[in-house]
Amino acid sequence: MLRVEIGDLERGPVEISGSVAVDDPVLEDVGFELAEAVAVSGRVSMVTLGRFFWRGRLVTEVRGLCRRCLAATSASVDAAVAVMFAEGKDPDDPSQYAIGPGAIELDEAVREELILATGPYLLCREDCKGLCAGCGTDLNKRSCDCQPPTDLRWAGLQAMKTEFEE
Ligand SMILES: [Zn+2]
Ligand SMILES: [Zn+2]
């Protein structure tokens, strides 16, 4: 558990340097597999009484499915985090995290920020063409006969143009 005591934060910013293990329950069902522990760093500081700001980094290696073509892939994640912890936080406000009794616990924020950050990294390659929306063909391997989706406004213009020319 990555914890920062409120008492310490009241005296000044606290440097964070730790990790969350691959098999930590807080990382269960994140939607991808972690190839190594998540390195957590940065600094937590008090903004005002009851409000704290963590600016730092999450670094890890993940395995999962390419978000375009669903091929198995792995990626290095190096994500900047900038999150707010607030006492009595509004439960409907996802941009803030709650504060535990007497301390800030970073684990839940690590989980959420890692999920947010990892999506863009999971690509088999930068220019992956993905799957055809019509027939599901992997467009990296072959092309298909599906027509590109027709823009209806353009079709309308085409029709007018044809009529005009006739
Ligand atoms: Zn892909
Ligand atoms: Zn197709």
C-alpha cells in the first residue's frame, strides 16, 4: 500500500518512490496484463487544508490486445499523472480521489490512472490499420471488398451535379 501520512504533508511536500506489484489486488481486472510491477514516483503536496495534489509518473510494461486489430501485443507505459485528493470528495466527481483516515492512499489512483494511460499505448504498431468495420478482415494482412462508408452529404451533391450536367 502506497501511503503518505497527512501529518507529513502538513509539514511539506513528500517525494514518492515505490511500486505496486503485478499481483496486487488493486490491479485485478484492469483489462490488460502487467509484465512487471508499476513503478510509482513523483511528489505529493498540500494545496489547501484537506486538498492534496500528486504529480508524478507511472512506468510499467503491459501485455494486451491491440486496440485497433485485437492482436496480442505488449507496450511500455510511461505516463504522467496529475491528480487531486480531497477530503469529503464528491463521489460523482471522477477527477478527484478520496482520502483515507489520516493518510493518502495512492493505490486506487494508480489503478485508475494506469487504465486511462494504457489504452493509447496498446497498439501492435503505430500505423496499425485495424479491422474492417464491415467484414472484420484484418486490414494489416489483406484488403477486403467492402466499399468505404459513403458520406451521404457527398452522395447528395454528386446526384445534384449529375442532374445538372444532364
Ligand atoms: Zn493492431
Ligand atoms: Zn471489409
